[in-house]
Amino acid sequence: MVRVKPDRGRSARRAFALVDVMVGAILVGVSLAVLIGLTGRAISAQRRGEELQAAAALADEQLQLVLARGPDDYAKRFKLEGVCDAPFENYHYLLEFAGGTSNEPYTVTCTIWWDFSLSKQSIAIQTLMASRLGGDEDIDPIRAPETAIIRTP
């Protein structure tokens, strides 16, 4: 019978290769976990940005309505609080007026709030608006010309 001596160098290399593979697998696992976490944060930030953009557009719309109709007696003629129109039913608005006495402009504040990831989020935009009334003028004056405009071809 022939005896073969074990090759100690060969088994040491195999053990080193096994440790090398285990360390590589751990590094790949950690880097994948970090990558997935960063992707989740990026998606969340993008969604938050979209919601902020929609809220800013809705606030601008409410302020444009106040500007078009005039801040004078707006609260008597229109709702100051409510739910935004479709498809933005999860957004709510609140209009607040201050000032507007004699020569002072109105301070109009529009607040939009909505739910984001189990917490309420909101933005508020404040602007100054002059009164549409110049004294004894009507709130909604007739805006037709006094004389008819005749156009010839």
C-alpha cells in the first residue's frame, strides 16, 4: 500500500478561497441593501415633490380666483374652506383675509393641506391684493363698451 502525504498548501488555498467568497457575498449583500434603501428614499422624495408641486398649483388657483373676483366681500360670496376639485380630493384649502381698510391692501393667505405618509403636510402662500372697489363702484361692473364697435372688412 502506498501512502500519499496530504498537500497542506492546497487545503490552505481552499480555505482562503472560501473566506474570500464569504467576504465577497457579505459585501454584495450590504451594497444591495444600501442601494435598495437609497432607491426607496429617492422614490419617496419624488412623490413628496410631486405633492408639493400639486399643492402649490392648487394654492395658486385659489389665489387667482380671489384676484379675479376681488378680495372685497369674497367671504360673503364664496366658500373660504373646502376640498379641492377632482382629481385632487385629498387636498384641502383655507383662505384667510386681513387688512383691506381704506388705503391698505388685503393680505390674503391660502393654506393647502393633505396627508402624506400618515402625517399631515401643508403649505401656506401669502400675498397682497388691492381692493377692486374704488369707492362707489359696483363689485361686478358691466364691462361692455359704451358704444358699439363697428368692424369693417
